Amino acid sequence: MSTLLIDLEGHELKQEEVELLEHPLVAGLILFTRNFYDRQQVQALIKSIRQRVKKPLLIKKVVACNVSVKGSLSSLQCKLLRH
């Protein structure tokens, strides 16, 4: 069975996102720069996620991404930090 990493829409966790994160196929979460603006806020967001989602999750923060396009193929490489 495959598992998924998903992302959030904004700076705060929505109830719909809690429900998605609790889905059995979701193993974790990627936080992009659109999800945080400073260290204190991202710590509060992660605390909220841990309190509201009742299962262990892998949480990664994206610090840089590169997109490369070769013909009709494209790839996305991101440097992630584990939290």
C-alpha cells in the first residue's frame, strides 16, 4: 500500500485538513514557505497539528526547490528539513 505526503493551504490548520491528515493513507505533511512566516508561528502550527491530528505524522519543511525541464519531462527537487 502506498502512502502520501500532503500540504496545507495557509498559515493555520483547517478542520478539513485535519480530516485529510487523519486518512489512513496519509503518512505526513510538507510545510512550504506559504505555511509559515517566522519560527514562532511555525512552531505553533506544528504544535496545533500534533494536538489535533491523533496519529503520528512525518512533518517536513521545504527550504528550497529547483524545477528542471527537459523536453516534455519536468522534475522538482526540494531540500527538506525534518521537524
